[in-house]
Amino acid sequence: PNPRWLKLCCFASCFVQVDLSVMTAVGYVTSVKPRADRPAMIPDSVVAQRRSAPDQEADSQPEPKRRRRGERGQAAKMIAAMMREARDLDLSNEGITDLGDLGDARVWPAEIQQKLDDLYLDAVGGDTAQGTSQRVVQLSRRVLALRVSMALELDVEWQSFLQRRTCDQAQRLVNDLNAEKAWVSAPDTATRLSSHLRVLEREAPAGKGASRLQNMVRRRGLVDRIYYELVRSAELQGMPALVPGVADYTRELERRLWAGTAVGERLREVWKIIAKDPRGRRLMMFGWGLKRQVVEGTEEMRKPPWRVSGSNDLLDIHRARWAEGLELFGRAGLSEADCRRRAVEFRDSYRDWCSKHYAFAVPTDAALKAIADLQVPVVEVGAFTGYWASLLKERGVDVLALDSVVPQSAFMEVQRGNAKILSQPDYQKYEALFLCYPTPEETSLCDEALRRFKGSYVIYIGEMCTGMTGTFNFHTTLLRRFDREKELELPNWTGADARLTIWKRSGRDKGEQPRLPCQLCGKEDSVRQCWVTRKVMVCSEACFDECAKSRRALEVIDCYGSECNVPFANYVPVRWVRNESSSGSSRLLDLVAQATPRPEAA
């Protein structure tokens, strides 16, 4: 709140016996309407107190304290000075006639109202919630309004005002949850919300400079986490319809992003780089579902240019967040150091939550079709939430989802079971074994599953022969006893190169070993890998220069439209990552850990 108004309110409440000129000044200043480009001058607490307190009789007011000589004249001079300041601000006498009217009469620039549309009323409206459920609903709408304001980079003063209101309302929800006994997991939700609020309240919108990008990334991530907690709380309460899911929240954010920013023009610039590389072009068109005719057209892009994904919510979230990153990072560009910090921080703000509630890998229509075309029963070991299995079931695939720990909420029925049961007669009918992101530490998952499985096909999603997914023995068995029939690239989180591969049992031992050759010449000596994308492996400066178009395309895809221009000298050696004490292995382990989703962090 503006300090001048606070001073005025204090003086006006202290002096009862004032002359007509002072009363005129008080009446003028307390009845003006704020200028359109400024936040409200009187805090919400004063407005709420004025609304809730009943009118009191004049004789019930306490007697004013006797003032010393000269004090009254000084007060009149100060109020007159404030009155002149108010006139200098070009404030208007129209509109507000009572302090209580200020709660619903905040006027902001027309651009803000136009871009927020129906969310504007949710942003400036009063807190009328009755009970925890209504407060959760009202807060979710205000959080969405704040998040859209951040994505569209609306006025900084507006963002500060709305962020304060959101934090205040969230704190009232925390108080309700701490006092609520019927709300499931209320203490846990209150603790998480309080943690995010403490950090968000310290992060005021930054104006310019290098800290601006860091500030925007951090604030957006914090607001997202608050919304995730509201969704989680409503689901645990058994009322998932109370708050729109994260997929709907993200789609609404993306719709307003494409309509209210120049992200479409930025995508056209990036597409010119991607289109020069066959690998990048295939990935965007067949993996991400980009409509090529839309990108290469001449019309203004005001809608998302993706093919409809049906019920594939995870793909929608991934594409929407990539588009936001394109707008966020694309204009300023990212250096190699920025990729290590800002892009990774932005990625983690949604990747870890998605990996916890959906899956580690993002499905595509091409990947689901490739599995369905096998026309055999599929068993998925380590299915987690059963997200991939549910999408396959929608396509008519006979699929069984197994996991050693059955999740509280899943997309289809997930049965309790591990790799050991695959050798039992009841499971012999499944001709395809599906493994998605098997962790390298769990030998009982991928090694045991491959040893006990007697079917014909193995469907594997992960990185080949790097140590990020699967064990060394698993990759060795796969290469020796199976033939690779199909390989498809998937939309990856920044810094990962997971792919879908389909293997068919060969019936003989081919004697192959895991290897990581140069992608251009095939040599296996001194191969180095781009640590940013993990998608480029070359053995020399000559091969590095020869794949310049591919490097550029993969960098702008992975780094939200920015060319990081990582030099060959900064590429890291390629070898199977093991738990060794050498400094080189330690760095490789760190890079693998960064590239691996961490659902426990969500």
C-alpha cells in the first residue's frame, strides 16, 4: 500500500475536532478513485475491517486525547500537502464514495483485462469463500490468473499486486487446513503450501538485468507447485472435479500464451533451423505432432500448432511447457551456462511432477501405434501409474500392468507383481514384455524380467548403453539374443535421449556387446557426447563440424529454441557409467542423475 494513504488514514482517524478545511481534505482524499495503472492504495485488511465492522454511534466513540498546542496546525499542513500530492497524481473524484467500495472497484489497464478475460474477475474479486472446499476452488482460479499473467509478462505492478493477493489467500487456506479435521491429509498439504509460500513471498517480480530470467523461472515454478498441491489435495479428498487437473491447467495456459504473445513467430524462426536436419524434422512432426503446413504458412499463429493428441495428457503438458520455454528463453537466448542452470530449473518445475503422476517417458501416436501393430498381448513390468498401458488399452491392445507397489491413483488397474511371476503358467500368454525407464540399480526388475520372459518381443524405453536406464547385463542380453526391429525417437525432457526400441527374439547368441560408436563414422575410440542434449556422439572435430546442422536442430529442440553452441572441447567422454571413484565418472554420474526424472522431488 502507498505510504501516503496510510499516513492520511492515521491522521484522519486521530483528529475528530478539526476545522472545515481539514474535513474537506479528508473527504476528498478518501473518496478518489485510483489511477488506472496503479494498484489499490488502501490495503485489503482496512477494506475488510470497514465492511465487517457495524456502524457505531457517535457518542460511543472514545474521547480524543488532548493535543498539545500547535499539533493541530501541523496536522492540517501535512494533510494539505498530501492533498496537493493527490492532485498531482491526477486522481478522479468519480466512482468511489466509500472505503468499502475499493474492494471491488480496482481498475487496471484495458490490456490486462482483455488478455486475462474471465480470469480478471477472479484476480481482483474479494475473498468470498465459505469453507475449505470453496477456498480451494477460489484460490485455484487466482493461481491460474497469476500464472497466466507471468506467462504473458503483464505489467510488473499488476503481477506484484496479484502475487500478494494470491499469497494472502493461500495463507488463509493454510490456516483453514490446520484447523480442519475432516479434510484428508490437511496437515501435509498445509506444510507443503506454507513452504512454497515462504519462498514465493520473498520473490518479488524483477525488472531488468540477468536476475530477471532467474526470477521469472523461479516464480513460475513456485506458482505451479502451489497449483499442484491444490490438485493433489482435492484428489486425496475424493473430489478431483473440485480443481481442474494439471493437464487442463496447462492447456488453458498454452491457449492464452499462443493468443497473447509472439511465440508463433518465434516457432517459425526455430523451425527454419530444425527443418534443415532430417532427424529433428522427423522428431517434431511425427513425435511432437507439429503441423508442418501451419508452421510454414503465412497466417498469424494464434493457436497451438499441434495435432490433437486425444487422451494423451502428458504429451499436451510437454508441448505446452516447451512453447512457454520458447517464449521465455528464445528471445534472449541461452548460453551453455544458462542451460546448466535456468533451462534445467524450468524443466524440473514440471518434469518431476509429471514423472510422479504420469510416466517417465512421453508417449506419442507413432510409438503407441508401433506397439499396437505387433498385435500380441503385452505385459508391462514396473508399470507405476499404468499411463502407457492405459493408452495402449484404448487402442485395443491386450495389456497387463504390473508393479511391486500399487499406486493410490492409477490410470487403469495395476496388479501387484514383479518379474518373478512371468515364469508362471498364467503369464505365458503374453508375447511382449514392456519395460519403461528401468533404473540401473534394480537388477531384479530388468535382468530378472528378461531372464524369466519366454515371449517373442521386448519393448524397451530408455537410453541405449549409457548406464542411465537398465543394467549392463540387460543391454548385453538384449543385443545378443534379440534383433532390433524398430526404433523411434520420443519427446524428451531436456538433457535426455530416451527412445522406444522393439526387439524380437533371434533364437541364437550373436555375441554382441554394448557399444557407443560415433554417429557419423562409426568409430568407437575417443567418442564424446554433448552433455546438454545427450543426443550427439562424435569422435573428432571433423565429425563435430560435419554434423553442425543436426547439432543446431537438436539444441534448439532441447533448449527451448536457443542455440547453446556447446564446443567440442566441452563434450564429455562416452562410456558406460559405473559407480567409480574417478573424477570423470563422478561427473558422468552427476549428468545422468540430472537427466533422470525424480518423482520423489515432486
